[in-house]
Amino acid sequence: MDAAASLAQKTAYLRRTLEPWAELVAPVIGPDPSRRLGYRDRVTLSVRWASHTGWRFGLVRRDELIAIHDCPVHSARVRSLVHGLARCLPGGDELPLAYLHVSGAQATLIVKARQVDVAILRPAAESALRTGIEGLWLHTHPAAGRRLFARSGWQLLAGATESREPRGLLHGPTAFVQAMPELHQQAISAARGHLCPGAGTAVLDLYCGLGATLREWTGAGAAAVGVELSGEATVFASRNAPLAQVLRGTCVQRLPQVRDWWNARAADRVAFVNPPRSGLETEVTQALAEELRPYRIAYLSCSAGTLARDLRSLVTAGYEVKAILSYDFFPLTHHVEALALLDRP
């Protein structure tokens, strides 16, 4: 599809899925046409070895690996890294490599073994740094699969332990780095316009990630608390938004601390939420709708289905959906992001 047809299809999908609020769904905003290809800088690829093909990086479908060494949506850095590793890695009899994970300028070789002789990886590490990768990691994880990472088994093979994404946010090798930071920033700006953070405002930020939104709220003078499950992300969120308080754990686990923080503030209290595809946990939705009751909510969603479910709960509790903005964070895929803006009359 060309850009216009793709954006129209995604807009129609959102209006069908969010049918009670279809008239509020704005047309999907896409990136600059030059960014529709070569944009994806965060990817996890399965890796397999065969003596007659060498290393192959790609996606597994029905036990078959489909190699995508030159995937057009991957960034030039990712494509160059894959080709370099395929050329420089030792064979599969020496290296039980299972996955390659790339997060911005940080890349990780995930090996299904308890230990690896790192000396055999030196040529691959040198090749990786020549592609623009700033840090190459070895992660030994015998049980790697549905769960890619374990706490232990990390070793930096070459380069730096952290990088900055285009907006200056620090991140490490497991971070969720936005593939389209310019569109993400547009969504944050729209959320800021709705929430009106400033002196005298308190912002609850659930699923705060690396702290891009926390930095926005505190930069405007608001008090802010963020909740994030990833240990690495909480460390970097505290550094990226040093004026905010960051709590590690699930949002359900941290509800007691959130309540204490919330109740200690007589300010204009608002909330920003950006949950995973599964949406808000039932307990979190109930806490927002029935107990915390922020004056305004901005809900950034990567799943229109769970967004519709959660909006129904919030509307039933007395909230009003004012607008739904949408963004094409992942061009040439079926994914689309929606930002719902709600008020409590």
C-alpha cells in the first residue's frame, strides 16, 4: 500500500474498533514519507545455523526460519549489523546462538548456553562497532525463548554500556526504544496539551518506560511519579527525569505507594497511562475510575481492542472521551497507536 491507502485503512480500523467514539477518531498521522522505510531500530531476530547456508537471521514460521537480512523497514544500522555478524560469527558448533536483539545503538547476542568463550566473538564484536552499534552484549541464557532475558549472564563484549536515542534519552540493551521518536513526541505533546502540567499539577504516569513522558511533566514544573516493571528502564527513567519519583514493579503492586503519593497532593491531579498490548489491569482501571479519579487522563494505546474495553469502564465511571488521536508508529505493518483524551466533568 502507498502511504495514503495505509493511513486510510488504519483510520477505518480504529473507527470500527472504537465504534462508540468513532466520530472522535482523528485521521491517523503518519511520518514523513522518507521515514516509511529504514526506520526500525528495535528488533528481535531468531538465528539459526546450517553448514550449507551459514548463519541466518529472521522470523520463525511453522518451524521454518525466514531470513530477512535485508528487511526494508529495518534501519541501515540493523541491516549492516546482521550482514557483519553473519560473516564474522564462528559456526554453530562453537556458538549456540538463538536470538539477536537490537535496541537502538545497543545489540545483544542471546546464546542458549551457560558460558561461551568470548575470544571467539572478537571479530564479530569489532565488526558490530563498525556498523554504528555502540555496545555489543553477550547474554548467556539457556532457557531463552518466550522470555528473552534473565537477570544474570550479561557480559559487554565491546563498546559502551548505554546509548542515547534521538531525543537524548539514555537507554541500555533491553530498553523499549521507540521506532518513530518524532511521532511519539507528537503524541506526548498532544497529551501535554490535554493534561496541562505545570506548577500546582501532579501527574501519575503508569508504564513510564525510559521516562520520556516523566521528563515532559517535570520539565513543565509538575510533580510526577512513574511506575515501570523493567528494572533497567526504571534506572534510566530516574536519570532521564531526575525530578520525578520512579517506582519499580507492576502498577498493581505499586498501587499502595501510588495512593500515598496521590493523597498527599492537593494539586490538580491528572494521569497519563501507556500500557502494553494487554491494556490496563482490572485493579488499575478500578483504582483510576473509582478511587484516584484524576481530573484528566491521557491514554496512549498500542491495542485498539483493549483501549475500547478500558474506555468503556472509564466512561461508565463518569469520564468523557474528548478526542482520540492516532499515529502510524510502525509504517508498512498493521500496527497503529491511539491516544485517547478524557475529562471528568
